[in-house]
Amino acid sequence: MHLSSILLAGAALLAGADACKCVSGGNVYLDASHACCNDLRGNWRNGNDCQAGSISEHLSNFRRCCRNWGLTSDCDCPTCSAAELQADAVHDSPVANPGNEK
């Protein structure tokens, strides 16, 4: 029974980390997301996200691509520097992005 709980928890973690999108202020920007996914030869799924596993070696590049669109990435980026992550946090704040325009 304990093993099934561990497997279920692991599946839940993987499901949440399955897709990458370019975002800002809680909004998803599909054009930017799709372009960045294509640039990295990622797998664009269901018309709304880039499969994280298909760009797993390039998550920092995906984040940089989103930033080039004036956005940030919703994917965790374990190889991103603290400075990159801080820049995204400042950029995505309501003060830095008051209009939330698409």
C-alpha cells in the first residue's frame, strides 16, 4: 500500500511539470510559447503547451526565448541562475506589467 502512495505522488509531480508555456501576469501567451517550443525543436502538444520532457536539456533557453517576447516561462528551470530567476520574478510582477496586455 505504501508503494502505491509513492507511485501516485510521483505521477502527480510529473503531471504538473509536463508542460511549458510563456506567461505573464497569470496569462498564457500561446504564440510565444509555440514559437519558443519550435525554436528548440520541442514537442508542441494539444495546441497549448510544449512538452517539458522534449526540451528538458534546454529549459533555460526556453525561458530566455520567452523573455525575448517580454514574458517568462512557467517551467521550473533547475539550471537557471539566481539572477535569471530574479529577473523573471521582477518582470512578471504587477508593477512591472501593469496592463497585462496580450
